[in-house]
Amino acid sequence: MKAIKKAIMKTMRLASCGRGISAGLALVLLMPVFALAWLQISSQAWAETPADCRVAETQLDNSFPLPRVEAAISNKKLAILVLGAGSSRLPGPQGTLLAYPARLQSALAQKLPGVAVTVVADVKLGRTARDMLADMRAAVAAPPRPALVVWQTGTVDAVRSVDPEAFTRTLTKGVTAAKAAGADVVLMNMQYSPRTESMIALGNYADSMRWVALQFEVPLFDRFQVMKTWNEMGTFDLYRDTKKMDIAERVHDCIGRLLADLIIGAAKPGGAVPPIDVK
Amino acid sequence: MVAGERDLRLDLFRGIALWLIFLDHIPTNIVNWATLRNYGFSDATEIFVFISGYTAAFVYGRAMRDRGFIVATARILKRTWQIYVAHIFLFAIYLAEISYVANSFDNPLYGEEMGILDFLRQPDVTIMQALLLKFKPVNMDVLPLYIVLLGFFPPVLWLLLRNASLALVASGVLYALMWTFGWNLPAYPEGSWAFNPLAWQLLFVLGAWCALGGVQRLSRVIASRVTIALAVAYLILCFAVVMTWYVPRLAVLIPHTVAEIIYPIDKPNLDILRILHFLALAVIVVNLLPHGWAGIHSPVFRPAIVCGQHSLEIFCFGVFLAFAAHFVLTEISSRILVQVLCSAAGIVLMVAVAEVLSWYKNLDRKGSSPRPPFTQADLAGGGA
């Protein structure tokens, strides 16, 4: 690295005396400044959540509104469908109760007194986005019609290296179908898994999800970044080799709480938090 | 038309690209913040493919002119075979790593992720698919791309030597047809190649075209103030767009219509925006470091140049080092200091191995044996 830096510095010195392409150089010089600024922003904690769950506020952005959820809350009846694969559940007899869909329900019930919150989890191991598409179409049309679909996907597609373009098309179809049936959508991306990180190429699939979220103006719950931040801050040791459930339970509890925060924030009357707010 | 001397700038930037690829292959690495892909659309892969096309045309173009089509083709195919063998060697390392993880890691959070290990249950199919270049684990997509590009290079080179511009146009037409009809090679277990050879060939042929006189033809355009201004403007624009990926709140600043046009920026099919970003970078670099620039011989650049001169070996070694670094980060510590140390140690090792390889090559050249000196074109790093 030192050699690169030296080389760059020398190149720049040589270049700047010879030619006046100062704009290009300024760009190069600015890069580390931007990187630092970003790190600074991301170290600010998310308020009002238990210490365990704190992550950067910028990572739980809710710049896109959830009008159907807003309407459902004012009608005092909020039905949510969580559509997911293996990372939306935990093993064991208590698994369903401890996984984030159930934790989401209890966090929402606590934060929305007087609103009847039901979270239905349609979760099966090893489903790709395409496997879930038919179930999603059926579920949004049948009573109780959910006001919100939380769609957790991406991992299985990446493991099976499904064609990224086909993955994007499936996401598009799913989001369109849910919206047409009168439900809002929140996309949830992959878990951060340090041990398998060098074996599963998540990049293309994470990009697809980010792009579809932007395209259709639906919030993305960036589970990957959130868990990565926990691991970096030492909140949870995600490297650990263990059969015990304690960390897994707390991780799912936090995901449920943060997801509840995102949903409530995006469903606030008058739309979401302004895109760029002054803190 | 072709300069007689090897252009060290190519080795320099290929060496730097190798370092960046190594750093990007370590999944959790603070030093990744310094790599190209965080500040624009293109990344080290573009540099690598372009320079490889350039050097392949430089080395084998001379061979084809001096010794004919058959000899040059034989050399190109020999190099292709070497790259294939290197790829299979990397696959063996990958198998070792993944088998270790399969037997040593358990965590109730990651039942789904462990599905990646399913293929170990049917090694007959998986290993066969790997030999056919259809099963390509993470970070092992670049060498298969080269194998295909080089394997089809002899007829392309033949055409380039006869009518360079026609060859470039043909390459562009193939790129356009690929985009129109969605052509790609199939992969296993499903999907298609992560680096579509039908798309990336454009950059390879463009590099080859530049080596065979294209640069001289374009020299006026490259040096013009308008081009430089456009390149700088485009780089700044890309930088601004990329920043919105890290701060989602800024994403809404990109008008919807613009977002609809530019996204998704397609890496498998080498999006035109990525090519433009690479070309803009190249314009700036060529203007900053003109041909015959004396500073290139400074010892500061020696480490990168020597890596770039042994690109196939150093690339493979870099993939191995990235695995090793990930192993250290998961098994021992993932603190930022360790990440920095792993990154630095990896680059130092890459340079050390490259120096040893140079030493070997000199032994072969200056050996006291009465046989003719060992100066095969394909060892000059034409391929990867």
C-alpha cells in the first residue's frame, strides 16, 4: 500500500507541475476525505433502540413512504406478510417464536398501542425469489389481505447462482404484483455471514435488490450492512462456531425491532422522513 | 507501427490492477476503501482485460508477422492451456477451503448460507462442471474469461494485422448483438457467466487494436483539451453517482428518469457506462504519463511493474492470498489493524514472488548452457 501511495504521490507531483489537470487531481485527493466522512456519519448511533441493536441511522433509511401501512395503522388493524427463506427462521422447537417475524410483531404491538398487529410468516428453507413469487401472488390476494409484504430474498439465489437478470425480473414482478394487490413492500436483503463471505458472491444480487427498491420506491431493509456493522462494532460475534441459540436469538430480536422502526418511520402521516434531514 | 520496446506503463498498471483485485477479493477489508471500484463505475478488471489485450497483440502480433499464423497460433494456444491449468489449480485450493469450512463451522443463524456446501455431496458432477469451466466459484471468473478470449484470439489477431479497424468494428458489432439478443455462455448449476466473454471481448480487442497502431491514430484526440475536459467531467459525475450508493439518503437526488436509464450498471455484460469510465481514466492516465516518460524507471514503480510482468502467476497467487487473508481474518482476528497488516503482507508477498520469478527468468536467459536463450513470447506475459 505504501508503495502505491508513494507512486501516486510522485505521479501527481510530476503531473501537476507539467500539466494543469487540477480538477482530476482534486478528485483523487477528495476520495479519502469522502471515505472518512462516510465512516464518521455511520458511527452515529440510532436512537431509542436497545444498546444491542444500535446501528447507523443512514443504514436504516426510510426515504420511501408506506401509504397502505399508514392507512392500516389509522384503521387500527395492521396485517403483515413476511415472505422468506431459511434466514427468516431459527431452528428448534421455539424457533418460530424467536425468529424476527415474531419479534417484529411484538415490537410493532408495543410501539403501536391500540392497533391489532398480525404478522404472518410464510417461510421455507431454500426458496429462491422465483419459488416465492407464486406464493406471494396468492397471499396478497387472499384474506386477510396484508397491508405490507416484507420480502426477504437473495441468499438462495446467490448460492445457486441464479442469473442476476432473471433475479431482477422476478423481484420486479413480485413488487409489482404486491403493489397491484394493494400492499406496500419492504425488501430485505441477505445476512452478513463472515465465514461464507468468500464463497457466496452476493454482490450482483444485493445490487439488484437495491436497484429494484429505488426503481419502485420501496424501502430496503439492508440486513447485510446492519449485521456487518454489528460484527465490526463487536455487538455480536458472527464468526462464532456454536450450536447455542443465544446470539442468534438476540440477532433476530434486533432485526425485528429495527424492522419495526423502519416500518413505523416510513408510515408516518405525511410521508417518510425527508430524504436529507439536518440533524 | 509497433514500438520495439516493451511499454513499462502497461506493466505498471497491470501490477496495480493485480494489487487492487487482491484487495477487493478479501471480503472484509478496510483497505478496500482505497480501491478503484468505490469511486467509479469500472474497476481493476477493466484495466486488466484491456492491458492483456494490448500485450497479447504486442507479443503475438510480432510472432504472427515474423513467423506466420501457425506458429503464433500454437503459442497462443499453449498460453491458453497454461491459464487453464492455473485455473484448475485455483479450483483445487477452493475445494480445500470450502471442505474445511464444511467440517468446522456450525451456527444456527446460517443454515441457509451453508447451502453453498451442498455441491460437496455430488463431487462427480461438480468437478466435471468445473473442468468444463461451467462451475466457477466466487472470484474465479476472470481466468475462464481469459481462456475463452485467448482461445479465439488467433483469427482475431489475423484480422487485426490485415485491417485493424475492421476487426474493431466486428468486435463492436458482436458486443451490440450480445446486448440485443442477450447472448452469454451457460454456467452451472444455473445462470450464465459472471464475465460474459461476448461482452468483455470488446475491451480485449480494443486493447489489441491500440497496441497495433490505434494509439498513434488516436493521439491527437487523446491529447485534446476537449477530450480531457469530458473525461474529467465524466469521472466526477460517476464519483457523485457512486457516493449515493453509500449514503442512501442521497439516492433521491438522482432524477428518476436518469436512474432508469443508467441502472442497473451491468458488470457481467460490461455496461457501456463502465467502458466509458475506464476510457476516461485511461485518457487521464495517458496524458499524465506520456509515452517515453522517464520517471517510469524510478525504483518507486519497480514493485508494481515486476508484478505486472508476471501477471498470470501473480494473479493466481493473489487469489490464493485472498483466501489465506480471509482465513486469518475469520480464524484469528478481524480487527482493522489485522486487515491492514494482511493487505500489506499480501502485496509484499506478491512483489517478492514476482521478483523470484524474474530471477528465474534471468537464469534461463543468461544461463551458461549453449542452447539458444529461452525467450518465448508467451512468457512475456501475453495472456493473463
